[in-house]
Amino acid sequence: MRRWRIIGTVIAMATVVIFSGCSMVDEDQSDCGVQAEVDYELQLVTNMTTEIQTQLSAQADFHLAMALRTHLSEIFSDYAHDVDLSFYDTVKDSVRLQHDRHIMDANQASYTLNLPMHHYMHLAAANIVDNKLVGLANDEHCHPSMLQQVVRDTVDSHDTGLFTARLPMNVLEGVNQTFNVHLFMTNCASMLVLDPQGHDVSKVKVFSTGFATGFSICDSAFVFPKQSPIVRTSFIKGQDDGSDVGFCSVTFPSPEPEEKATDRTRTVIETEEPFIAQPGEKSLWEFRVYVPNSDGKITETLLRIREPLRAGQLKIIRGRIRKDGSVETDSPIVGVSVNLDWKEAGTYNPEI
């Protein structure tokens, strides 16, 4: 596993909150602004390099691996375009007391904030401006604040790598304070690599499903719907010679296995191997593959994965298309279900 760590030091002024009486001599100064430095540390903890080197290591996979790296360059990135900063009251209804937005366009950021003396809960989110699928919701108050994916039956992949943080901040009078805020990744990626074995891959459709649709920033917990949306994958091609091709999606994570059902936090655990997990008894997420055949029928294959997909992780599953259009895989964590004459009518299926 490879880790990137970026600590920033660019100084900017945040919104100044001015209260009456702050300029008066001998008045109560408790509501006056106090300068505090906040250092934002963007931590990209990912297995992307290791996964590509492990699953796409053959010489024949070289171009596909390069194409995948390019495709994910805006997702697993050590570069933050924008940051949204909220400072909330810690009592009553946890209302937001101050809100700042900055376009960073850099690897580094440190802000000198003028905050009234108070005990805050600080929430931060990065790279949401250019993400057309995910945005902030309910962020006027602390505990309901979340990253929320658009609600549709079928959705596209996320456009950017998303990072969030939370930190209690007690701003004191007459004390030089520095607060360190660590932002961690909240989304992830998966790719199905297929050996076409003579099939026209331009007509093959692949979807993924089984992932969270929201993330509670203060609680550091993912939100899973009763019916997970279907996610369209992006076609990744290395060469034009019938070599293996990929179908990639960028999403929120999957659930954890049942024995860890209460551990639904997104935290990239700060261990040396945060992405090693034991498979569960039941499937946690899946790929759905639809292959048209020469007889006009469509073969549907459901590849059900029993190993969780976590924030910051890339997971690659390999398979091959058989003569009848079904997909087989040698992966021990994948269960396979095949319908040789799939029809859309009568069941909930993705928009093909």
C-alpha cells in the first residue's frame, strides 16, 4: 500500500464575524474575533498502485493499466480544488456559526481564521464543487450535515475524489492556537476486467451496485438505502487488438460483512494494511454484466462480491466472457449467477 501525505502552509483570510461592542474599551470581549491558525492535512491513503501492480502486472495489461491510471487521476489525487469549512455550536440544535469556502487549487492549505471565542465542532469537505453527483446537504446544522448523492434509480460515477474531516475546536482568549485538521477520502473505485474471447465488447454493458448513497460527516458514518442505485461504469480500453478491457465505477463504499455490521464508519483505519478484509458469508456488492449474443438474446451475469469495498480503495475483479455470453471468474470471493435469456420486463434492472 502506498500513502501520500500533504501538509499545507498557504495563508488566507476567512470571513470575519464582527459583533457590536468589540471596539469598545472595558466592554465584554467574549464575542470578539480571535485569530487561530488551522492547518489542513489532506491524507490520501489508497491501495491503487498496489492493486494495479497486482492485478494488471502482465505485459499484455500494460496499456490497460496506463489507461486506468489516467481515468482515475482525478479521483485518487493529492490535489484539492476546493474546500468547504463549517463551524458549529456544540449545544442546543448545533447551528452553524460560521461558514467559509475557498478555492485552493493547490496541494497545500493553512488558514488564519478570525473566530469568536467559543467551543465549536468543525466540519470540512473538499472537492465537492466539480462533483455533479454528490453535494452537501442539511449543512445548516452539525449532526444532519452530510455528503448526499443524487437520488435516482441509475446514476453515473462520482466525478472527483471526496475528502472530509471533523474536529472539536475550543477557541480561547489570549492564546495562540493551531488546529490540525486531517481530511480523509470518502469514496472509492472498482473495475471489472474482462477477456472478450471474440465477443464485441463495444456492445457489452456493465453496471455496479450495492454501495452507500450518503455520508454523515460529523458521525463519520455511511448511509445505505433500502434499494441501492445502479451505477453506470466507464469503458476502459488499452489497445484495439482484442485484449482485455475494463469497466470502472467510482462510488461510496460497500457495507462491511455482517459480523461487523455496526462498524459502518468510513474511516481509513491508520494501519499499515487498512484494505485487508475477510470475506463475509453474503455478498456485499456486485457487478451486473449484459452481453448480447448472435441469436439476439442477452446473457446477464451477476458477479456478487463478498469482500467489502472501502473508502480510498481500488478493487479489480477479473473475468472472461464465455461462448454463451456468460462471465466466469477464478476469484474465490465472487459468486456467479447467470441468466442466458435475460429480459428487462418484470424485474428492476438498469437502464440499458
